[in-house]
Amino acid sequence: MSSEDQQPPPKKKKERVITRPVPPSIVSTACLILRGSIAGILGCPIGGSPDCMPSLMQPSYIKDGYPSGKFSISLGKKQGTKCTMDIPEGKGEQEELLECIERAANRIIDENAEIVYVGMAREEALEAFSNGILDQSQLKLPKKPKEEDKMLKIACIDGVSVGVPPGSVVSSTGASSGMGRIELDKSQCSITAGKKARKCDIVIKFRVYPADNVTVTDAMLVNVNSNDNKSIVQKIKDQMVPLLTSDIRMLEGHEMVKNMLAAEVAANAEEERLRLEELKLAMENENEDGVVSGEGDASGEADSEMVVNAFEVSGKIDYNKLVDNFGSKLIEPELLERIERLTVGRGTVPSLHRFLRRDIFFSNRDMAKICDCLEQNKPFYLYTGRGPSSGAMHLGHLVPFLFTKWLQQAFQCPLVIQMTDDEKFLFKGVYDEIEGDNLDYFAQLTIENAKDIIACGFIPDKTFLFSDLDYVGKMYPTIVRIWKAVTSNTVNNIFGFDGSANIGKVAFPAIQAAPSFPSSFPVVLGTGSSLTRDAGSTSLTKEDIIKNRNMACLVPCAIDQDPYFRMTRDIAHKLVPKTHPLGGKPALIHSKFFPPLQGAEGKMSSSDSNSAVFLTDSTEEIERKIKEHAFSGGQDTKKLQEQFGANLDVDVPYQWLRFFLEDDEELERIGKDYSTGSGEYWSTGKVKGRLVEVLREIVEEHQGRRSQVTDDHVYEWMQERSIL
């Protein structure tokens, strides 16, 4: 063979050498923090296998022109088979997860934790710490490794992350080393997850802002080995152990899991409610009360989850949405401070009521103008009421009366309490061919409920308690004026009446509106007869009568009663003198609903004895109801409770303590212990036990006071007399 026929030997393929740019130290540190935050929130190892390991960080800072980076983490398959948390599929939930990661990363920056930075021989480091410290690009050595390839530089943030960062790191996570703030570029972040997804991963694009006016301080690299630096190596190994587990390690992760569980519980409850509602509608041929959904229904047609109107409260209540729908205003801190200054500051009460401190009374109409009246020494009065539907009142009924008692003491003002026995007969009364109707039954309930109201401890000389069936004649001129001012279409739209409603139902809203005008009380409030300027049996002057007819009215009530007073406020100017400080409009202060035992939705009802604690219940009955029927937001096992804590938002025992436990510090301690699964009140049983103690004391004291109230006492409180 000639030399010309000989083929040249094949060229040896050169190994591709990848030159990695060295990122700024704050970018490397941010990458390390984010990797630890993601793993800690989702409950997955920080590495250790290809299907649960971060990728090489892309040097996006080169193109961006500012400190940034981009990397991904594999989380297994479907919804994160390597994670404790199910990775959400929905866009909204995924955005919430990204915000959760960003919050956790910046919390770690705020903590300014020390970063330990050590150099070790690769084989020795992997033997000590496993390949959980590597990203996917670091798993294999080049075929011809250089000396620097045989060394690993490992950064350790206690409780967050241990790993080989893409470059050098700063000496601590906080501003003292130059770290300012981490911000996720959510337009370039993505999450792949689904019940049938073949892979699950998260892609993170981030930017890191340096701290203002601080020079970046890099961590000092300390070369160590297992023989000479055993304590350092062992310390890092100990910190590595929990980071390789599938436990949720970040507070933000625990919070997100609790929120997801609460949302799932609420969704299941709503699904069951809708199922029962469909069944109910299928069984009913007609609505017995003749009430249909109207414009006054705060739930709206598009939101079947929440129903709040004058006749029904159900579903999960969104109070902010309710305020928007009704057009009232939240009680802002400035108004709360003003109320405190005009009450506690004047020495009439020792402190703001816990219902105000805890946002239980949360909404208002013209409360600021009532404060104006107080500052200007203009008279006003309180008006509240009760519709007697059962012989025994429950704790939910007690809420507005406890607060009204505080208001009366705080403002030292008159109070009128309306017993709407007429309304209950119109809506719930029955007729029997032999026995006739049961109007007298509701009249008797008024007497029994009045005893509970008197036992609350109002000021006798400043309180007038009245039954509509007994007193309505004195209010009749005011009622007639309201009837004249309000059209039937308005009433039907607000309250949802149709042609099947009896005429008493349609007429009743004016009767509930009437006590908000002082003209309804010619003797009690000294306004004189509406037909003459006579003040009845009082000895008030003409000037006093004119002044009293200008009295403003404040109505404390649950927010479902607001529709009555929206109607009233629209026509109020037609019933008062032009000089009235509020133009005749009643001011209102609204409470949230007291939740039933079965769950923190809707409000308590007398129709279900196991949904309520009644003021006549024995101590044994109270304990049984709380232990057997109070819905718990705690976890199913001790381990889960210690890991995740309780969801206080749905936990009925805790919510009831917010209403009835006076000590703010104790309530805060209970909430902290219970929500974290630690401390004295770590469990549902402990919290229920404390609630039983609180309720026993309240109910026993109330029963003691009520036992002293006779029928004659009730008639004395109902005697028409001046309470000025």
C-alpha cells in the first residue's frame, strides 16, 4: 500500500471545557438562600438525587446588567412526589407559593445569620456530607480534572441550607455583609405540577439588591479536613441531617399548609351545604315565609358561598366584602383612639371593651358624628333589641347586650330596648283550628327573655325595655310617617318579599325603624306628643322638648340587621327637625357573627341545641357541648399538631375565647401555643378545657343574677317613664 493510500489517524476529540463565569457573591448567597427556602417550605431534601436536586445557576446577571440569577429544582413527579406539600396546580395558588418563597428568603436576610464557608477535598466532603451539597452540574468531575476541581467550597446557613454555591458568598445573610433584598421575577418563574404530570419542578428567576451604603463583605474561606477540624465538620454534618429530610422546615411552609387545609375544609363544607340546599329546594314546593332573594341580599347572585340578609346568615363570611356590599365603613384605628379618649380618657370605663380591641365590633355608620355629639355635649341615646324566639337565650344573643351595657356605662346615656314579639309572630306564628293562634306564646317569651336582658346589668334609671305588642301605640305616629316615606317596592327589594308574604311582614320594617327616632318616646326621652308639644307626665320646658327631639341615636347590632337601618337612613330627614346633628339618620356600630359550635361560619341559632350554649345550660351540659361538638382547627395527631399547629381562623374554641376571655395577654399566649403546637395550650383538649372554665363562670354568674329577676321586676323596667 502506498503512502498516498494510507489514511491519517483520526483526530482525538477534545473534551469540551465549560468556563463558568464567577457570579457576584451576593448572587451566590441569594441562590443558596432560595434553594434552602424552597426545600424548607415544600418539605423536600435540599439534594441527594437527580430527581430532587437544583440545577446549575444561569448567569443572567451578565445579560441583565444587575445582580440576578436563574435556576430550577426538580421535585419528582405529579404534584411533587419528593415533597411533603402537594405542589398546587392553580395559577393563583402557585403565585401564592412564589410569594411565600420570597417572604422566607427575605426573612432569612433580616435574621442576618452567619454563613460558614469551608474548603474541603471533594472525596472527603462527599463522604462527610453526601452529594446533597451539589447541584446537577457538580455531580461529575471532568475527565481531566484540575486541582481546583478536586476541592469543594461549601457554604452553610444553619437551618436553611448547606451546599456548594455557584461562587463565593458573603459573611452573613443580612445587611451587615451587603445583602439587601431578594425579589423574584415572577414573569420568568414557573411551576410545573399536576396529578398526571410526568415531572414536577420549579424555575426561579431572581434579582438581589445590595444593602444601601454598605460594602459587600465576602466570607473568609477556611480549609478544613476531617482529621484536624473534627468539630467544624461535625457541626456541618449535624446541620445537614434535617436538611436531607422531607419535613417542612420553614414557618412560611407551615402557614401555607394550614391555609391550604383550611381552604379544603371550607370547600368541602361549601360543597356539602350546596348539596343539602339542592335537596331542600327539591323537597320544598314553596317558601313558607314568602321570602325570596332580593337586592338587599349581601351574598349576591354570583357568590353562593356567603348569604347575609335580615332573615338568613350562612356560609363563610367575608366581612370586608360585606362592608363593601352594605356601604358601611370599617372602624379605623383613628376612630378607635377617639372612642377610647372619650370613654376611658374621661374615666367612665377602665378600658375599651374587648369586642373593640379584637375587631369583633368592626364596622360603623356615622360613629364619628356620635363622638362629635359627645364632645359638644349634645344628647344621644342607644337603641338595641331582641326578637324573642325561644324561652332561653344563648351566648350569641348575649354579645350585643354585653357591648351595649359597656356603651351605656362609657357614654352615660339613655338606652331603649325593643322586644319584637310582633315580628316573631308574623314570621313564625301558627294558627290552629281548635286552639287559635299563638300570639300569646311570643308575648310570654318576651317576659322570659327580658329577664336575661335585665340580668346583663344595665343602668335601671337610664334604660327602658318595651314590648312592641304593648308599646306600639306610642310609636304609631312615627311608624305612619315611615310608611308614608318608604315605597313597597323599596321594602320588597331590600327584604326580598314577594306576593305570598303577609302584609304584616311588609309593614314590620317600619316598626323596627321607629325606635331610632326620639319622637317614638314622648315620655321616655321627653320629646312630647307628636301631635302636641306636651311632654306627657314630665316637667320639661319647651326648649328641653325641642332639644330632645334633636337627639341622635346609636344602634349597636350584628351586621345582618343593617338592611333595616339602610332603609331608615334614606328617609330619616323627613322625620326630624332640620337642626338634627345627623339629619335624623341613626348611627350604627356592627358586630361580627358569633359562630356556631359546628364551625366558624354563619351564626349561632336557637333552632339547633347542639350548635349553641344556652344561658340555662348546666356546667355539665356546657362541658359536654364544647368537648363533643365544638369544631377544632387542630391536627388529627399529636405529631401533626406539634408540626403544623392549629388553624385559629376555623377553630371554634379559640374563636369563642376571643369573644369571652377578657385577658388579652392570656388570649395571645393561648393563640401562640395552639397555632404552633407547643407550650401549655398546645392541644385542642387544653384549649377546650380553658373555654369550658370561662363559659362556666360567665353562665353561672348570669344565672345567679337572673334568678333574682321576677315578673314584677320586668314590668317595672317596662314602665313608661323618663330615663333622661
